[in-house]
Amino acid sequence: MPDFEALIRHQQQPTTNQRLKVVDAPDFQKEKNEEPIITKSGLFVNFFGGFIGSVIGTLTILFLYINEYLPIDLLKLK
């Protein structure tokens, strides 16, 4: 557990140079070489999976509304 009094004293230094510390920048070259590979088939499955899911959800809501399990009174929302 950190010493909070020491942390507060460190933050209350009179100048910004004493309060802030400079750190080294991370090496982005390693991360740049490891790019994720997304295939066209993955995009195809994601697109149609989302589309079919939205159609199933819409049909479920309409089914519940028509059979009066889900009362939606849009005129009462005024």
C-alpha cells in the first residue's frame, strides 16, 4: 500500500519540473509487425450473423406484440 502522505507531498512540489517525471516512449515497432489478420470469410460470417440476429430479434418482438404478450402502446407515450 503506497504512502499517501508522501504521494501528496510529491504532488505539491512548487514547480512542474519537480512534480512531473519523463518516461521513455514505448516501442511501437514491435506492435506494428503483429497486425491481426481478418479474412474475408470472417467478415462474411460476422455480417450475416448480425443481420440474421437482428431479423430474429425483430420477428420475436413482432410475434410477442401480435399475441399480446408484449403490450406496446405508442400512443400513450405522449
